[in-house]
Amino acid sequence: MWRKFRPVFGSQVLATIIIVSIAGWLAGTNGAVSALLGGLISITAGLVFVFLAAKSTGEKGRSAGEVLFAALKAEAVKLFLAGSLLWIVLAFYQDVVVVALLGSFVVSILIFSMALFAADET
């Protein structure tokens, strides 16, 4: 499962770096830090999702319903973690540039959804 998501995480990191550069140029250091935090929130939530999903699919003899439930549970954890981290940043980072934070976060989340379309090499 990690093999399928590895190029997606690379794309997320690249997109985050590009957005950090643009936000830093347009809004200064606070814009760059905000964009970096948005990308890191999405990447962290995605890594947790992959870890939980890989852990559940590694067990043999599971029914399709059990695998689906485990995937939905991993998605719920991902959404909760992303929402919580966004809230923490918005609550405690006084100089946050919201457009940079949310822009980087949304782009990174959309890139994560590309994993569904990635070719499976196994």
C-alpha cells in the first residue's frame, strides 16, 4: 500500500514547496509559514490514513465489509486529525495568513485524492 501512495506524498511535498514560495513572495514570512503548515497538516493526516489502512489490510481472512469499515475508520481519523490540526493552527498562530494556510491545505488534500487513480504496480 505504501508503494501506491509514495508518489502522491512526493507530489504533495512538491506542491507545498511551490505554494510556500509563492506565499512567501506575496505575503512574506507569515505567508510562507502558513502555507507550510497547511501542507504539513494534509501530509500528516494522509500518512496517518495510509498507516491505519495498511495495518487493517495486512491481516488475512478479512471480509470485504471489514476492509471497507477499516478504510472508513481510517478516513474518519484522517478528517478528525486534519480538522483538529487546522483548528490548533488557527487558534494559536496569531499571524496566520488564512488564504495561504487553506490554499496549501486544499491543494495538498486534492493531490492525496489522486492516489485512487495511481497505477497499482503489484
